[in-house]
Amino acid sequence: MSGRPQWTDVRTIDAAGLGIGDDHPPRIMGVLNVSQESPYDPSVYDDPGEAAAYVDEELIGEGADIVDVGLESANKDLDVLSPEQELDRLDTALETIESVSGDAVFSIETRYHEVADEALSRGFDMVNDICGFADPEMPRVCRDHDAAVSKMASPPNLERPGAIEDVDEIYEALTQNGFTDKTIVDPAFGGWSEAKTHADDRETFRRLREFRGYGRPMLVSINRKSFLKTIAGRDTEGALPVSLAATAMAVERGAHVIRTHDVAETRDAALVGAEFTRDRTTADGDVAVEELDVTAPGEAQRHLDRIDTDAPATTAATRVYELSGLDAKQVGRLRAAAAGTDVTVAVGSEGTAALVAGSVAGLSTLVDGVTGDDSLAAAVGRFDDRRK
């Protein structure tokens, strides 16, 4: 499948007892850095006692569900630490989380499987891989520990985290070295490379809904990012309002985890976004149906390509629906009903799920053509504006 992920309807994972996905409220990931070179001073500590107090008071105390601990700055202008150098700093991180009194999931930010393995063995709960499995052993380590892992879109190069130079390359980057059952996808916002522009980040944000097509929870890290600051002409100090506006929008568009330095405010913005997010999925009998956030044929094609690279190109699709719980007969009925219309039916490799994409008129015709199965007919009835 040319590196495309297999389609799955899984949208919820368990991260050390914390549910993440459509069935849960948005989760807030607070940030602690134990590296003096990190650029955001309020989150930087090298004393475990002071760091633990910060975590308890400013992160968990303000509503963080996850605490992400960074061992080095990911600033592209700084030298990259080796695994051994990161491991030298791990003791500070471990002493910190051992001293924390509050309850949270602890995430280690690293690009190296050796560091992830040691951290998970000694008390950390999950991994934030900023190089997106550029280290091919990382997914194995996470599976061995049954740990959730956030996978940021990056080139296959351990020294260039997030350095994607074209929005369309995000898709291929997210598939490198596959996924684990507990992978969270991160499309990588921010100035990770000289070639990446604010316009690139804005396009990625506009297309955020597309990344739901991976069928996995999604993390976004947009707190005080430059692509938002420049919209309002703010510096980092004054960028909180634009970050909060974008947070509510990101959650409404399908983000499940928001990484931030401003925990309390971000939590509130995320809850507003969640409150006004439409219910995407309903179940009619054994068949569940979800209308994807698609507004143009190009977005529809992106979803179809992820499921079935042989799916015909669509130029008419203005709506895309995702069905799960199908059996072989139901798939056959869908395809028969789509014959002679502009509707495309793409089926996942296991044959129990499908995407149905087409124009409003074509989908209405398909609805009329589904007979002999009440459960399927009830599900596809949602495709037709006349029956809503």
C-alpha cells in the first residue's frame, strides 16, 4: 500500500489508565524541561525538588492530565544530544516524577529507543517521540512496555525532528516504521526547519481534520507558536489569546491532546471546543457511521487513498462517511448501490470498514439503492439530507 497505513476505526487508546480519544474529554499535556537550553524559561528546571513543585502546582494543579518531560531542547539551531547524553539527564527527570504528589501520566520526550526503554522501565508511562519513529526500534520498545506513544511527523533522520518542508509530506512522515496499537499522531507545528513557513503551519491547521483519517488519537502542540502570533502581531508574551482561540478550534476539528505551557487557560479553551464539537459517530444496529470533516474533493481523496490506493479518483465528492462493523454482504450491497453513481466505496484490508464518498445527489441515489438489510439501510440513511 505504498507506505499508507491500514485503515482502522480505533479512536481511543489507554495511556496508563488514561483514556484518550473520541470517547473522552480533551486531554491536556503540560510541559516540564530539565534542559537549561530550552527556550521557554517558566518550564525549565534542573533541581528535582523545584521541578516537582512546579509539576504539582502549575501543571497537575491547573488541570494537566499528562506531564511531558523534555531532556533536551529540540531547537534546530542547537546541537543534538546523543542517547548517552540524554540518559545522563534522565536521573533528574526520574527524581522529579518520584517527588510529585499529584496524579498524572508521565511522558518522556525523546527520539531514542534506548532512552525510552530506560525511562519506561523506571517509572515513565508513555513516550513523546519528536522524530516520529526515525529510530526504527522505538515502536518495538513501546510495544514491549505496552506504552502509549505520540509520534510527531518527521523525516527519517534523528537530527531533524519535525523538519517537514511540505504539508503533503506530513502524511508519508507519519507512516514511517508503522504504528503501534497505542500511537497518537502529531502533525508537527512549528519552525522545525528553515524551509517551513508560517503559511505551511496555517495550511496544516486548516487541514487538521484530515488527520482523523488515520483512525488514531491526535496531539497538537500550538501553544504560542509563531504561525499564530503573527496573525495578531503579538510576541510570545502576548500570544496566549491566539493560542486559546486556536486550541478551541483544534479540538472542534478532532484533536484529542493539547500540549501546552499554559495549562489552566488551555484546559478551559479545550473544553469550549469539545462542547461545540458535533457528534460525529452514531450506531444503527451493528453498523456505525461517521461523517468526516471534508469540504473539498482533495480532502476526500486523501481519506480514500489511505484506505485503498486503488480507489478511483473522485472529483465530485463533497461528503465522506466512514462505516464500521460491516460484513461481506453489506459491503457488496454498498458497492452494488453505488454502481452508476459518482459515489466511491473504498474498503479496508480486513473488509469490515469502508469509506463512502460522493456528491449529495450521488449519496441520495445510493441510499435509495440499499435494500434487504435494515441495519445498513438505517446507517446509510444518514447520507441523505432528505432523511435527516
